[in-house]
Amino acid sequence: MHEIGLLRQLVRTVTSFAEENDVHNIAEVAVDCGELSLVIPEYLEELYPVAVKGSMLENAKLRIHIIPGLAECDECDEIFNVVENKGFCPSCGSFEKTVLSGRDFSVREIVVPND
């Protein structure tokens, strides 16, 4: 379960950003989680309270955006969802593809409350 390591890095990244920008309170952190990233969103949600305990993110909400795993078929140039089609092009059946999106896990947004 590598999600706990990702969440610990998330805390370090957001805390560093806050310190550099003189931010003292974070209301929400939004992350992009790609379908092909091997990160399980349910695990992130479950482990988030443990990972942020005692940090400035302890009261911050976690919002997860799922980024579709899209690919372009190397044979017919069709763009398709890799997960929905089990890796095969729905047009020609080829397994040869170039992944376009859905591999990343990254911070999308840090919401600071209006004080």
C-alpha cells in the first residue's frame, strides 16, 4: 500500500508551499489521481486522516479528481479509455497504444480559506 507514502509526501509538499507563501490555514487539498497510476482512491480517503494528523492539514478536506486513462491506438489513431476497453482499441482491436493521460498523481489545488 504505497498510498500512505504518497499522502506523507502530499503533506510535505503542501506544508512547504504554505510556509513559502505565509499561509497558516488550508481548507482543502485537491489531487488528480490517474486511472492508470495504480493509486487506489478509496485507500487515499481511508488513510488521509492518519497521514495528516498533527499537521496543518488535519482539518483540511481531501478532494480527489479521477483522471481518465486515455490512449491513442498506434494502428488506427483512435483515442480511447484504456480501462474501459481493457487496453485494447475498440475500433481495430490492437493492443499497441500510446498512453496520453491517467498515469499521474499530483496536487491540483490548495484552497486557502478567506479570512
